[in-house]
Amino acid sequence: MTVWILFILCVLVFLFLDLTVINKKSHVIKSKEASIWTAIWISLALLFSGVIWWLFSGEHIKNPTGLTPDKAVLKYITGYLIELSLSVDNIFVIAVIFKSFSIPEKYQHRVLFWGILGAILFRALMIVFGVALINRFEWIIYLFGAFLLFTAFKMLKSDGDEFKPKESFIFKNLRKVLPFTASTAGEKFFINKMGIRIATPLFMALVIIELTDVLFALDSIPAILAITADPFIVFSSNILAIMGLRSMYFLISRMLNKFRFINYSLVAILAFVGLKMIFSHHIEIPEWLSLAVIGISLAGGILASMLIPSVDEEANH
């Protein structure tokens, strides 16, 4: 329990410093700043694998699955890469939400900051629930695997229709119970008008981002549970991926049109993980192979996006 408390405290300290020191004043986060912070978060996440090795090399943490330090590190890195890669799809949706509500760039970080806090809470609950289900009902792993295959199939067959936040079920019902103004009021989530508390577009965007993150977690949590059922590895890899999501958003959101084939990478990863879950009691897939499949899938999508010209580029030539 001490390890869990220390890890959560470290995350909260980082978030506190982020809000009160690093990003105390709202500003537009440029690509250079975003790339530096993305590199910092990825480096911290990879360095944390040393902490994982230390924890599992002795009796520093409960080890219900009997993992050796080397296996624990491999599972952690594999889980982190899965979460990081699935976060790319989340970035596409966040960009659409911000665009739909006309959120100025200088206030987007503030929305994402509070979104992270909610995501940590919701994902912690989902991880505890998911681990408990797998430990109690072994057959649930087949259900998770089938769900991931279904998600991969849906993603593959997607016709590319853009998500429209203002036409969503969430927004339409939220407006019925919460007064909403279409204009922003600086970095405020609420304003008082004629004695009535009214939500600004920042708050509406925050709520929709929060709830869509829960939907994304329905894919990502089962995906990492296919790698390991150790609760601390699942939680730490998930949270560290989310912590780096904000800087990744400001880096990647400006280049979304360049990642045309990354969707196929996510389909391949989800399909592989789904099959891994379904056959987990019959075929043992080594961790290095899982890591290789995820790495090759991501690299393939990025390289294809860079090397294969789009229809517009071909037309210009």
C-alpha cells in the first residue's frame, strides 16, 4: 500500500507543479515546448521501469502473479506502449471537441489538466474492477478479447465520419439540466449572469472529453489486462501514459493530417491483443513478441503516413 500511496502522491505533486508553477499563466503551447515536455514524460515513464524492476526484485510490493523483475519490466513497457498508442486516437477526438466549442489554444491546457484528474480517478476504478473480474472469473478474459476484436473491426470499417460533439447524446442532455453560454469568458468554467450560474464552452468541452475518455478506457484497460493482471503495473503504465497525453496533444494535434495510416496501426494492436486474450489459456505468447508487434505496428503506420503520398499531394504533382 505504501508504494501505491507514494506513486499517487508523486503524480499529484507533478500536477500541482504543472498548474501552479509551469503553466501558472495560460498561454499558447508551441510545438517546441510540447516536444520538450513529451520527451520528458516519455523519458520519465521509461525510467520508471527501473523502479518496477526494483519493486519486483524484492518484497517491496505485493506480487500476486509471481512476476520476476525482468518480466515485470517487459510487461510494464509493453503496457505503456499500448496505452500511449491508443492515446493517439484520443488526441483526434480531443482536437475535434476543442474545434467544435471554439476553445482558444491558450486555454486548452487548462481543460486538459482538469481532464487528467478525472481520468486518473475513473481509470483507477476501472482497473480495480477489471483486475478483480479477471481474478474471480477467468472466463471474463475471453469476453474482453472478443470486445477488443469487435472494436478493431469497427475501427477498420469506420467510414471516417467526424465526431460531432454538439450533436452527441451527452451534450444534448447536458444542456437540458445546465445553462450554457456559447461564448468563452477567459479561463473560467462558469460565469454568473443575472444570478444564474452558467457553464462556459470550457466546462462543456471538459465534460465531453472526460466522458469520451471513459469510452476510450473501455478499450485500453482490457488491452493492458491482456499483458498483465498485476494491478500496480496496469495502473502505473496507464497513468504515466495519460500524464504525457497533454503535451502529446499539443505536439500531434497540429500534424493530424500527416498520420493518415495510424488508424491501421491501432487496429492491428487491438486485434493482436484481443487474440492474445482469447488464446491466453492455450498459447503462451512471449513478452518480447508482444512488444515487437506493438512497435512494428506503430512504426508501420507512421512510415506509411510519411512515405505514401495523399490524394491531394498526388494531384499537386
